[in-house]
Amino acid sequence: MLLAIPGIGPSRFRALVEKFGSPKEVLEASVDQLMQLPRMDEKTALAIKNYRDQSSIEKQLAAIQKHRVRVVGFQDPEYPELLGQIHDPPSLLFIKGDIKCLKSNPVAIVGTRGPTTYGKIIAEQIAGELAARGITVVSGMARGIDSVAHRSALARGGKTVAVLGCGVDVVYPPENLKLQAEITRSGALISEFPMGTSPDAPNFPRRNRIISGLSLGVVVVEAGEKSGAILTAKYALDQNREVFAVPGNVNAAKSRGTNALIKRGAKLVQTVEDIIEELWPTAPTLFKPPPTVPSALPELSTEERTILECLSPKPKHIDKISADTGLTPAKALSVLLSLELSGLVKQLSGKMFVRV
């Protein structure tokens, strides 16, 4: 359990194992041997040398078995591919739940711990609609927006992943006991921290880089200028992930962070389609092709059928619809209006249309 030793983070863990061959051999190394590692300090070397508490290791193994936790190493085939691409991926992941849901096009939703009613509604809508499309919702199990996102994904029958700043056997915050159990059944709890680790403040920035690292993109819903959610967005940018932000009241402190993100180039989010449209080139498997319109629909005209067949859940501009169908823009708009009244098409901002 090298990671339980103070001063041993993911990068140093990998460097030690690469030099000595295995965690066991690291623990058996002398202080002089340990000090040969670049940037190794004497305090950490002594801590490694003195870490001989066999009972602690046995307790870790017992807790892992008791809580049915999977321990996945960086070289393991099950290690999340996206997370492995960041510059400082965790060497080990403790996973409780369905490890497969990490491969279902994950998108993170984060925000303030004290959201407004507006923030709660938007987070619920976005998380629910993403989950309904088969996208795994990733968040950090914190009070506020994080918890709303997890609950909304579960309510729509979707998958959600909670990245923790403590051990996966620790419930934090305490009021999320039931939620944590539900996520274990319909998603996964993930942490890089050993079993029993307390939710100490320094753990959460490390957790935030995993939230963004696991995800195709990060959606920020209400956040102050100096918040953990903004830090997660910064990690996402460093990791070459998409950053989305929900605009808010320009006079509200809880919207200053999100509004600033938009000002600096984050994608403005009004509907879930804004996220889908941006991520579509990155993750084409987000959607299944729309079914062909059945021929046994006599109430549809030929023009209505033609337009409906060229639409999908991906937004399409009226000019593109016109070009694809051979109809003039004016005629296409008229037909689209008829289809919208029939509940078959939805118009978005900017003369964009989707099939529903």
C-alpha cells in the first residue's frame, strides 16, 4: 500500500515501481537505494523504509474484500482509456460497482455546493437527458450540483460515476449514504485513495483531475470564480477535453465562474443538444441512427417523409436540410413546421432542427 505513505503520489509511485520492479521490492529497498531516485527526499525515503505495518496491509485487503472493491492498475486492460491519456493518471483505482459503465461515453457535470433553484433545475435536466441517451454522468458526490446530477441520471435509468476524495468505503457527505448505495448498484464509485481514507481537503483537487480525466467533456452548472468546479474545468482544458458552461445571472456570485468560462471560450449550454453537437465528432457512438420512417404512414406527405428521413438526434441547420432534400429553404421551413406540430421534429435556436 505504497499510496498510503505520505509523500507518495501517482507520479512517484510509478517512478518507484519502474526502478525497483514492484511495490514489494520498493518496501524492501534501503534508504540509500531510495535516495537514488530523482527528487526523492530523505523524509519520504525514511517513511517508505519504516512502512512495515503488516497489519495495515492486511486491513486494506480485508476491506477490499468486504466491500467487493476492484483494484485496477494503470497497466490493467480495464483501466479507463480516457483517464490513461492524462499526464498524471492515478496508478491505482479503487472501484466499487460496475466498471463497464466507464466506457459509456462519460460526460462530467459539476458545480456549486449551494445551487439556486435555477441551477438545480438545469443540472437535473442536463444530467437526465444525457443519461437517457446512454451517456454516463460523472461527478464528485459533493453536496449541491454533484448530487443533483447523480440522482437525475439514476432517476432516468442511466449510469453515473462518483469520483471520491476519500476511500470508496467512506460515506461523504454523510447525508449521501443512500445515494452512494444506489450508485454502487447502477454505476460506480471510484477513488485513487486507499480504503478508509478520510475526506481531507488536499484530496479534492486530486479527485477533480480524475473527474475531468474520465470524461469527454465537463459541464459546469453554477460556480463561483474560485471553486472546485472551476478547477475541474481548468484540468479539463489541460487534458484537452471540452468545457461547457451554463450561463447565469450576471449579478449572481454563483454564476461568475460559469460566465467567466464562457467569456474565455467555454461552450455555452442552453440545452443538452449543445453538448451533443460539440461532442459528436469526438464520440460518434453517442447515437444510434434514427429508424427509417415506416412506409405505412399515409398521413405524411412525400416532402414530410423526405425531411424526416434526413433528420437525426444531431441538430441540423435549415440550409443543410434544404441542400440534402432539394427543397427550397422556405418550403423546407413550412414542412418542418408541420412536422413540429405533429411532435416529430423539434426546432432549436439558430434555425437548427432535430428529430424527436
